[in-house]
Amino acid sequence: MFILTVTDNGRGITQAEVLRRESLGLLGIEERAHLFGGWVDIVGLKGTGTTLHVRIPLGKEPGGVS
């Protein structure tokens, strides 16, 4: 499993912002992770920052073909 965690100390993304499909950067990350059979978790805490977790199983090719 490939795991990438990115954390910042910004204002913290809200759940509404995560769900808003206008955020093309986050959409792009999610689409690429899904191509490899992975997933993305985004957690923000007000005034504390945001953490992005990307998990991708190793040994998979795009489209889920191994």
C-alpha cells in the first residue's frame, strides 16, 4: 500500500468545501487515486489545518488491471 499524507496548518477545510465539486484540485487527486484502486480522505479542523490522506494499493495499473 502506498500512503501519502499531507498536512498544513491553515484555516482548515470544511466538510462543505470537501463535498463541493468546484474544487478541481481535490477532484483531480481523487480521480487519479481511484484510477489505481485507491481512495482519498480529507479532514479539516477549524483553525488547525487540513490533512489529506491518499492510499493506493501497490501492483495495480490504471483502470484496476493488475
